[in-house]
Amino acid sequence: MVGPIYIIAIALGLAFAMGLFGKALKGITGALLMLGLAAMTFISGQWLWAFLTDSVTTTQIFTAGFKPPYSINLQMGMEEAILTFIINVAGLLGATYMYQTFSKKGEQLKMIFLVFIMSMNVTVMTRDMFNLFVFLEIESIALAGLVLMSNTGKAFQAGMKYLIATGIISGLLLLGIIFAYSFTGTLNIDDMIGAHLGTIKASSVAVFLILVAFILELKPFPANGWGLDVYTAAHPGIGALVSATVASAGVYVLYKVMPIAGQEWYYYVSLIGALTFVGSNLMGTRQNTPNRLLGYSSIGQVGLLMIILGLQDYLGDKTAFIAFGILISHYAAKAGLFWISGILKANDIKDWAALRKNPFLLFLFGTFLFALIGFPPFPSFFAKWELIMTLSTQGQLVWIAVILVGSFIEGIYLFRWLGYALKLDHSELPSLNITWNKMIPIWVMGMSLYVLGVYVTPMVEFGRYINYIPLLFILVMFALDFLPVYIKNTLSIGGVVWYMIDLWPRIEDDLMRQIFAVIFLGGAVITLAAGYSKKGTRKGFYPMALLMFAGLVGIIEASSMIDFFFSWELMTAGSYFLIIRGKRSMPHAYSYILFSIAGAYAILMGFGLAYGSNLDAGLTALGNISFLPTLAYSLLAVGFMTKTASLGLHIWLPGAHGEAESDVSPMVSAILLKAGVFGLMLLFLFIGTDNPNATKLLYVLGWVGALTTLVGNMSAAFQEDAKRLLAYSSIAQLGYVLFGLAIMTHMGWMASFTYTINHFMFKSILFLVIGGIVVKLGTHNMFEMGGMIKKMPFSFIAVLISIIVIGGIPPLSGFAGKWLFYNAIIEKGWYFQGAIIFFAGIIAFLYLYKLIHSVFLGQLKDNHRNMTEISWWILGPVYVLIIGIMIFSAFPQYVLQPIGEMLNPYFNTEIVSWEGTKAFTKLGYWDGTTIMIVVGTAFVLLLGWLISLSRKAQKVKQFNIVYAAERPFRPETTHVSYNIYAGYKKALGFLVAPGITNFWNTVSDMVLDIAGWLRRIYSGSIQNYTLHVIVFIVVFYLITIGGL
Amino acid sequence: MVKKFLILLLVAGMGLIIFDLYQAYDSKENLSTLGEYYAQNGAEEVGAANLVTAVVVTYRGLDTLGEVSILFLTAAILSFALSFRKEDEIEEKELRPTSEILSIASQVLTPIIMLVGIYIFINGHLTPGGGFQGGAVIASAILLMLMAKPKLEISHKIIGFVESISGLSFIIIGALGIVLAGGFLDNRIMSLGTFGTLLSAGAIPLIYIFVGLKVGAELSNIVGSMSHNQNEK
Amino acid sequence: MEYIIISIGFALVLLGLYGIMYMRNLMRIIIAFTLFNTGINIVMVSIGYIRNASAPILDAIPAAGTTPNIVDPVPQALVLTAIVIGLGVTALMLTYVVKLHQDKKSLDINNFKDLKW
């Protein structure tokens, strides 16, 4: 094997040799540069390979033929191999990316670049303190030289700030090193570690100087203005390397020297890391310049790594996995993002909408952002998972909270950015001119994130059970994205059906999972089938829809918490992309994803507590939480409730569902929301009845459910937008489900199951039909519709049947739900909440009436005279569902009886007993089949009578009326059902005042205000930045040694 | 005003840290373990009378390679950064003629200074001095020349050639250490010779010659770039 | 004696820091920097000083087991490196000053606030 020392020899040799070739032989220097970087990559790569295959152990390389501490030694171990490899790869790719720039600007730049990459290799490998200092200096001088490449005033200023700051830092480092030498008589890092300098009072100041210098090199908040400026002003190709390699090497160097200080100091490293992670991300929320934003994010990520390094005593042998997981994701994502930024050359993140002109770049951009946040299947996901789980076993809840809050704040700006790129207008933006040498490095980074993610999966407990086959299928669908809709649709439905067949045997004796499998996958088939009505290619739709369904099915299949969370995040990502497809969906998808991330983090922390209690990552761990159980249950419930959109967490839903595409609305409403229901059911079953730690929680959740129902229904009644009306209706329906579950009795759960199944069916129908009508009529506003009954009779019947179900009117299955519900309420004795629910039920009639009346009844609008029925591709699936409703209504026992039997072991409360078609409770009985027959007969008779009567009726043409010399100037004023409930609104409107929306708006404004105020410290003045550095040092000193 | 006060406060704070360092300092009677090892074995192992040279070139040879790289980097950055102005922006400044004393003295002194520089780096293993010091002296001769004749264009080709060849030789000697002796930059690839004579200490004199040439070339390069830049408006 | 020298070194370090923080002219900041670096170098050399010992240049190979009465050669070697690094950094700073001056025709640091927030 080639020794690592040759990395230095090759790099320096080539750099020196380049001077031999004049300008005439420019091509040769370029080739030499690439060759050199490739050779360096090869050397570290073969060491890495050897370590991965266990064919070599950590090796010391002695220089000058003497043993340390008498001479300088380098170390090549697993960690060094990984780091030098990623540094050299980034160097190679970075040089590829900047190839034209390099050949334009002369061979000196190539020399500087080679030495720059080499110096980072040495800082990683060296075990000698002073040698470390020398090569750090080389690194910063080379970097200062590379910053000059931009040749702009801003770059000069940034470089100057950088030089002054690093100058002070390295001066103090030198003082620390020489005093450490004076105390220990050695410069070897390992010998210094053995000397325990940090614990001796006299030598602790030397330790302090060394430590603070290496921390400052990582640009801790707030002494990092100089670093931010470099990110902003440097050529993006250089920014990529600063973020990817300098930061990685710097973190590793800190990791290497921390033991010199000793464990007493680790806590402070974490503290500074936390301050940096949260502070830097917070200020990023106000940033719109891409490179500077990336700078904030880079510094934030390094802060997270500092937290991890400081907590290594808690993390134990998992430290390396966690740190590398975060580091590698950050490395690849940041390098990629900076390189994309270099292609776009935009000064505002809003101009990144230009990415849509190149779908590959857009795909990579999304990949990088999701990797930064820590979504599956990227390494950061697994690292974060292990981090939270391990911290929880150590009881470090505050650290978990800090990490999650910081990550969430990072999500705030990253998803705003993604939204801009996906939705903002890009017609004015210049088209992209991308050369292959700029594209390849970005591709390599993007693909390696996926490969590494899959590679590290089995390293996590239960990770090997994670099923990557659906993701593989999605990848294939990505590749086939150019095909027309009907082919992709067929393929997708085929995939779903195949998976259903594959899945069924695995959940054969688990009825609950079967029900949800039918809802998720059956729903997938039905809603996808409606997609045949679309034309063109629908770019990006199918992979994302399948991603959501894969996540959903993963949730029900999961046997471990990590599998569950993995799928949960996939589902979130997929549904985000589906929701944002709507024309005006950008802000709604944004609030959806923020609520989802927050919810996911609540779930993560809840899982952490479960893991901490049991040291077991199986899903059953949820059943036995001994460590802060109430907190764990509450976190999990809140997490799941972000998906069920319960009161307080619901504000994302109306916009997200209302503005979504016509077949996406049913996907995200009828199907996606059930993921939250499934989560809640799972949680409550694990909590069990009479759990003293959850009594209060369940009581509160009952109230939340009842109020959600009320507010949801009232808001729906006041809507003029048909799809938003349906969206609010979903909120209310899920409120019923939550309420029923919170009752925690057999009856309540039966009711919830009935509601869940019903909601799946009727909301699919309604969103499909209304969505189809909205597309056809070109408006969401109900006051612009009317009289559609004659144009769209089949749609009318479908909506009518759904409405009967929602209203809980016999004979359809909605009545079954209501009947069970009132039984449950009476049995439980929650009369006050029951009254609210009852009241809400009445309000439901208001909006249902409004919906069907405004759309189908009343006068036909003039411009809708030539309307025809909506597509049969939509009506087909709708009628399949109607058949489903009819069967469920007529023969509920086939579904409800098994559910009852399944629930029996969990609840010792009164049960529903069945005798044939009759369901008995203490309060009475109900017979779905008989009711169906009776009401059906009555209906047919009445209809026949009406039809026979109507033959005598006189038909009146629409405009056979007289306007009283008045001409309406706004369409809504003539529509009978416009603002139809103005009176109620006046009386009860305060209940639906946007108080909750205002609350969240205030919160977000406050965050942004704090960020805006904080970032004023970055005044741009060199003097101030110098002062920040010194203040940081003095304050850190006063706190640590000064004992402040 | 607030800022001035803050600065004074910060200096006081740094003073506190420095005071701690001062308190931790004790005048020493004995060598540190590392120093003692070098004092006892350095002469025998490396063969250099000047122990500082032994440490710089051999024991801590990698640092020295780093130092050379730093100068190399600085020279490269300077010539890169100070050269990339657009050609049409450059206007030559009118310069005052140099005084006669300076121009004549430079003609006399330049060769002598160069010789002194060479002497210093060749004897680096025996007497105080070495490659860096010698190189700096050589560059000072170049500086003197530039002061005497500001319009003098130093041939970048020759300097670049010297710099590259000496740098490469340094690396090659270092790499030979791995093949022929104990490790990278081991000076024992050549015989250690008789202690205290010019041809002793293995490869150290050779390394120092290359370091001296390289440093001289690099510093001259730096001086040249700066002077060239100064001549422009 | 060595206490006086190390004190001078420390004083220079503080003076340099004060100058870096206080000065507004870039050239003066750089001068303050060199003071700072010089101070550190002096401190480094005096760390290696040993009372009544001579320079670390030997006349003959010491006999086995005996230690020649010399000062510590290590800090001296380190100082040599540190000086060269200081030189490199200073040269680079000066380059930057040249570029900044070409850009804005000013050396006052208050004129270089284009990057903020």
C-alpha cells in the first residue's frame, strides 16, 4: 500500500514542479493538478478500503526515522482514512468543477489549490501539536489566497477579516502550545493527553488557549462574522471546500485535541456548540443571499458537531457513527449546494426558481436539503436517530431539546428556500448554461448521499429490517419520468397492487393493520386511477405520490421505532411534494412541512424516552415507558396530532388540502391524515386503559377532539371555497376520531374505527368530485357555481350519498358511527364534551347543505351552459367507493364485528355484541341491514311518487324571471347561498376567529424579529469582528478558569 | 467612547490570561525531556553540530517542509494576486532617479551579500544560521538591487526555475529517506561524515542548500511582485 | 533576567492586541500584528532558556549519559518556523491591503463594510 506520507510528497512535488511550466504549457499544469488530486484520493481511498475490509489496523507513520515524541508522526486509522478520503474527493471534484476558472487564472492558483488540499490532509493525520499548527497556518494562508480568486472588493474585505481573525487565533494557539510544551516537555499530542494538563491549575491556562483556538477555528457563534463573510464573498467553488473540507478537518482536529483538555472541558464545547447551532440557524432565517445562507447553515452544522463532540462521554462508542453521519451528510450536501449556487449565480434565494429549468439540478437540490435536515434515507437521519436515542438513555433531555429545536430552525429557512425553488415564477430568469464538468461533481455528491444512507442503514439497531424495495421502485419511476401519464399511472397502480399482494400475508392476523393497509393502498389505487384523467407527463408527480404511499405502508409494517420513524419521514417528504404541486400552494406546503417536522421531532423525542426506558428499539417499547411516561405520551400524541390536524395544530390543513391538485386533495386528506390516526391508535393501545400516567392526557385530548370538531365544522360552514370547506370538514371528522380514541372504551374505539373508514370513503369521493368540478369550472368559489345537477347528475348523486354519510343519517354507515358515538359518550359520562360534539353535528348539516346547494342546486350560471359531466376516470373510482359505502352500510357486521373482537382484549368496558345483523349495547340495538332495507324501500317509493308527480309540474326556464330593474355587479351578491350563514357568523363567529393562526403568526414573527435583531452584531466592521473574537476568548476564560 | 472603554476592558481581560501564563512560568534549571534527548543524542544521531538545525531539518523536518510551503504559497499568491489587473489599467509611475550612492553601493554590495547568504546556508549545520536565514540574506541582495534600479524586471523564469528545482529536490531527498533510511526526510541517506566538518550531518547541508535557494527565490519573488506593483499607478 | 525578557514578550503581545483592536488604519493594524507576533516569539524563546547554559551548538559529540549544558533547542527551532509563518501571513496581509487600496483608495477599516448580516 502507498504510504500516506506520499500524499504530502505528491502534492508538494507537483506544486513545486508546476513552476517549471510556463504559460505556454498551461494544459500540462491542469493535467498535473487533476493527476495529483487523483493520486491523493487513491492513496487515502485504498487505506479507507483496507480499513473497511478490516485488513489493516491503525498505523503510525514516523518521519525522519525517529520515533515520536522525538520526531513528527502521522497516524492513519479508520477516522483519518475517512477524513482524508473525503477531503481529497472534494478536492478532486472541486478542481473538476473549477477547471475553467483555474485554466483562466494561471498556474499559481493550481499550486495554491494543491497545497490547500494537502494541508488539510496533514492536519487530520498529524499527531504533533506544532506540526498541526504549521499546517493549519498553511491551510488558512492558502484559503486566503483562494479567496482572492474572486477579485471583487467584497472578497478582499472578507479575506482581510479572515486573515486578522485567524492571525489572532493562531497567535494564541502558539502561546498555548509553547506553554503546554513547557509543562509536558513534549509536542506529541498523545503524550500531551497523557499529561492531564487540564486538571492542573497552572497548566490549565495553556489548555484553555489551545482549546479556545481550535474552537474559534470552527467559527463559533457569535465570534464568526469573519467566517460568514468568507462564505459569502468567496467563489462558490471555494465556499464548497470551506464548508465541506475545512469544516470537516477542523471538527476532527478539535476531536483530536480535546482529550488534552480532559473531560472537565467537554461540557463547554457542547455549550458553545449549542449556542452556535441554535444561534446560527436562527439568524439564517432572515437571510436571503444564497451563499451567506449556506454559510449560516454550515456554521450551524459545525455547532451540532461540537455538541456531539462535547457529549462524547454520554454517546460512548456511538460517537463516531453519529458524528460521521452528520458530518458526511453536511459535507456532501454543502459542497453540492455551493456548487449549484455557482451555476445559478443568484444573489437572492428567490432566483433559485431557475433550477426548475433543469430537473436534475432541482432533484439534487432537494436531495441536499433533505439530507441536511436529516430525512431518510440519508446518513444524517440515522445519525440523528442514534444521537437522540443514546442521549435519552443517558437522561440528557435538555440536550435532545436543544438539538431538535436547532434542527427545526434550520428547517425554517431550508424549506422556505425549497418552496421558492419549486414554486416561484422563473420566466424572467436567465436559462442555465451548465457544462458537464460542473454537473458531475454535484451528481457524485448527490448520489453518494443515497448510497451512504443505504450503506449505514444496517449499522443501526433494527436498521436491517428497513425495506428499500419501495424506494428502489420509486427510483425507477424517477428514471421513467419522461413517459406519458397513462403509462406511469398504470405502472404505479401495478406497483401498489403488487405490494399489497406481497404485504397481505405479513399482516394476515392483524386486523388493525389490515384496515389501514386497505385505506392506504386501496386508497392509493383509487386515487391514482383518477389520475388517468390527467394529460401530459405530470413531471415528478408519480415518484412523490409513491414515496408518500411507501411511507404510509411502511408505518403499518414497522416493527421497530426506527422503521416507523423512517417511514413516517418518507411519508412527510412525499406528501410535501404532492401538496406543493398546487398552483398557490407554496405557503401552505411550507406551513405543512414545518408542522410536520415539529411533529416528527416530538415523535422522535417520545421514541427516545421509550428507548431510554427499555434499551430496546422495538415498537413494543412504547408499551413500557418508565422514564417520564407522561411527557413521552404527550410528545407522541402531539406528534401524531400534527398529522391529524387537531385544534391548534390544524392551521396548515385548509390551505394545503384546499389548494392541492384535484386528485392530490383526496390523497392527502382521505388517506394521509389516517397516518396520524394509526399513530394515535398504536400509541393508545400501548398506553392501555387505566394507565395512571395518561389519564389527564387522555382527558385533555378528549376535549381537544371535541373542540376540533366544533371549530372545524363551524369554519367549514363559513367557507365560500368548496375545497376549503371540505378541508375544514376533514379537521372536524378527525376531531371525532380523536375524541373517540381518547374515550378509551371499546365503544369509543368502535366509533373511531367507523369514522376512520367512513371518512376515508366519503372524503375521497367528495374531494375527487368537487376537485373535478373545480377544475372543470375553473373556480373554487361556490358562489360562482350552481345548477350543476342537470349537467353533472352522477357527480350530484355521489356528493349526495357522501353527505348522507357525513350527516350520520340512516341508512348509510355514518349513522352507525354516530350511534356508536353516543353510546360511547353516555357510557363514559363525558356529557359536556358530548354536548359539544352533538352541537357540532348539527352545524355539519349547515355546511353540507351549503355545499350541495351552492354547487348543484340553484341557478345555472350563464357561462356554464355547455358544461358536461366530469371525467369518467374520476367517476369510476368514485363509484367503486360508493359501492364500498353501500356494502359497509348494509352489512357493517362484517367489518365491525371483527374489529370488536380485536378490541376485546384491550378494553374491559362494555362491548357491542352482535346477533346476526343486529348490534346490541346496553342502550339498545341497531340493525344496519334492516335499516338499509326499510329506508331503501321508503326512498324508492317516495322517489317513484315524486317522479310521478313531477310529470304534472311546469318547467320554468332559468331566465324566466324579472329582475326588479337592478343589475348585480358582483356574482356573489346574486347567489343565494353566498354568506348564507351570516347570522350564525355574527353570533358565533368569535369561535372561529383566526386566533390560532394569529398565535402561530405571532410566534413566527417573534422568531424572525429576534433573528433580525441578533444578526445586527454582524455589522461588517473588521474592528467589531476582532472585538467579537477577543470578547469570546475573555468571556470563555472568565467562565472556565475565572470561575465566573 | 464606549468602544474605547470596551477595548481597554478587553485588553485587561487578555492581560488576566497573560498574567496567568506568566504565573505559570518558572525559570528552568534543567532541560525538558525532549530537549534533553536532543542534547544527548542529537549530535550522534544526526551529526549536526548545530542542534537547532538538527531539530529543524531532521527531527521536525515536516515542519520545515511546511515552512517552505508557506513561503512558496505566499509567493504564489502574491504573484497571482498582484498580477491580475487588467493590462490597460496599468500605467507606469514616473519615478525619481536613484541616488548615486545607492546605485554604486548596490553594485559593490550585491555579490558580497549573496556570498554571505550562501555561506550561511551551507554552514547551517555547524554555525547559527541555515536555509531560511541564508535565503533571506540573498533576497535582501535582490531588494537592494531593486531599490537601486526600480525599473529592473526580475526574470520570473529564472527565479521560478530555481524555486521549482530546489523545491522538487527537497521533496525527492525527503522521499529518498523512506527508501534508503528510516523515514520521510531522514538525513541519514548520506554518510554522517566527521562531526563538525562541512561535509557532515548527512543530507542536511544538501537540504539546506535547496531550502536556501528556494527561500531566496521565493522572497525575491515576493519582493519583486511588490515592487512591480508599486511601480504602477 | 529571563523574567524580564518574558515580561517584555507578554507586554508586546498585549500591546499588539490593543493595536489590532484599536487602530483603524490597516497598515497600523498590520504593524500591531507584527508586534503581537514578535511578542509571542520572544515568549517562545525565553521558555527554552536555561540559566547559565550556552547556545545549542556542540563542539563534540557528548559522551554517553552526559548532557551538555545548553539551552533547549526545541523552542528555538519552533521560533524559526513561527517567524517564517509570521512573515508569510504579514506578506499576505500586505497583499490584501494593496488590493483593498486599489479597490477603495482608502486604508480606513470603516470603509470596508460591504458585507454584513
